[in-house]
Amino acid sequence: MSAIRFSAMPTADAEHIRAGGADAYGSPAETMISDGPGHPCRHCLRNIDAGDEVLVFAYRPFPEPQPYAETGPVFLHKRHCDRYAASEVLPPVLETSRDFIVRGYGKTDRIVYGTGSVTLKDDIPAYAAALLDRADIAYVHVRSARNNCYQCRIDK
């Protein structure tokens, strides 16, 4: 089984949005106030505390638009936060639900059919490692099992 790394949104993407840059749909992020758990920051991979300002925007975690480049709403601390660094450890945002969609993508950034699975959170590392052992899988996404929102990426 391969060693895996959980990866958060790149800092350059977070700083672009915080500086007022356009999201995947060409719009600025909206600001809201967190009412508690349920607003996972895609940069630090922690939940945003109640009362903290949250940026919500359309995010496309792919290098370019194409039919399989899923785009959807994500949250980000409005204030600076450090990028998630404990890459070999299940990120805190994945402790907020019992299961997630785990899906493999090929080198062309397309979904590899048959890899998507609603996976119990404790089984994510093993399932992701098994996918990444396949020659046709370049990386894996973890997404919400309820809303399909992007959570994080997993690499070898």
C-alpha cells in the first residue's frame, strides 16, 4: 500500500480570493459569519468557528475548465490561516462526517469511472492508497457525501 498525502487548497488560491480575486465563475467571494461547525476551511482544513468571517466562493480544483472539472461552493477563513501541513494525517474537516465520496482522477484530470465510492472516514486512507496504487489514477478527491462539495485532494 502506498503512503498518501492529504493536500489542502494551495495558498496561492486562498490568497487570490482573500485579495478580492475572482472565483471560478468570475465573481468575488461572498462574506458571511459562521454559525459554527459546517463551514470547513479548504486551506487549513479545520472548521471555521462560530462568529468568524467566512468567504464562500465557487472553486474548481482542476487546472482548466473541461467537462469533468467539477466546480462548487467552498468556504475559506477570511482572515489568514496556515495551510494544512500534517499531510499524512486525516485532516480535522474529515472528522465532521461519518462518510465522504472518494474518487480517482487520471492524468488528464478526468474521473476514472468506477472509482467513486461513499467511504467511511476511517477507511479513506486505505481506499485512497488502493486507488493510488493503480496506474490509471493520478490523484484522488475527497468530497462531501451529502452535497458533493470538494474537501481536499490525496496524492501518493
